Amino acid sequence: MIISTTPSIEGHTVDRYLGIVSGEAILGANIFKDLFAGIRDIVGGRSGAYEDELRKAQAIALEEIEARARSMGANAIIGVDLDYETVGQGGSMLMVSASGTAVVLK
């Protein structure tokens, strides 16, 4: 399945717009505690472990929108937007959300 942040796919025409699809992944506070406990992993102000967890959450959110789009009969998702938000009391969790438009391309 083609998944793109652009509103169209070069060389393809949108045959049908099937609707908005979205997916979310939430990282709990315990993940942050575990990540920051291994502070030695931080090099140059970056944490490889933290970045890996964010990539995993992004992959989960994208897998969810792909599954939802497939169930609608789509072969592509266009206009994909990824958002990162803190949620919960005191921002104790991080949510990664993905949304886009499920379409059928010719």
C-alpha cells in the first residue's frame, strides 16, 4: 500500500476517496522512566532508546491506518499527518497519531 504525506501520487489518479483513517499509539510514563534510567545511552543530547521507542510508536500508528484503509478497500493513503502529543495528567504519556485519506488509485 502506498502511504504518502502528499495530496496526490505522481503517475496515479485517485479513482475514489473512501474517507479519513486514523491510528494512535500511546507510550506510558513507565517507558520514560526506563529510558531515562539508562541515561548513559544519551550521547550529544540525544537518546537512542527514546528515539527507538518513538519510531516504534510511529510504526504502530501507521500500521493501524493501513489496516483500516485496507478494510475499506483502499490501495493507498494520501495526505498523511503524524502528530506527537503529551496526554494524561501532567503530560505523563506521549501519543503518536497518524491520519490520512484512504483512496483507491487507478
